[in-house]
Amino acid sequence: MAKRVDCYICNKENLARNEIGLNKKLIGRNVEKFHCINCLADYLDLSVDELEERIQEYKDADCALFE
């Protein structure tokens, strides 16, 4: 069973695989504190829409971090 990952900023529970993948892709594979997509957008000064576009780009490129 996979370990449950929560957002360490807002405490959103059980982040989606794509949120976890985005943290690893944009912050680094060794990231220990994960952000939900909303908090990650604030942290990176991007919009949620921009992050969702990146998720789709990574999916289209068959990146294993995304479903």
C-alpha cells in the first residue's frame, strides 16, 4: 500500500499522484515536504492552470511520475 502524502502547507490530505509527481518534477526527486497544486502554484508564483498544463505535457511525454 502506498504511503499517504499530505500538503505540508494547508494540510490537504491524500495528494493525488499527479500532485506528487509535479512536486518531484519541479522541486526535485528528493523532495520531502509536498505541496498540493494550489500551494505549489503559490510557492512557484504560477497559476494552477499553468501547472495543469505542465502535468498534461508530462503525461503526453509519457513521464512515469504522472497518470
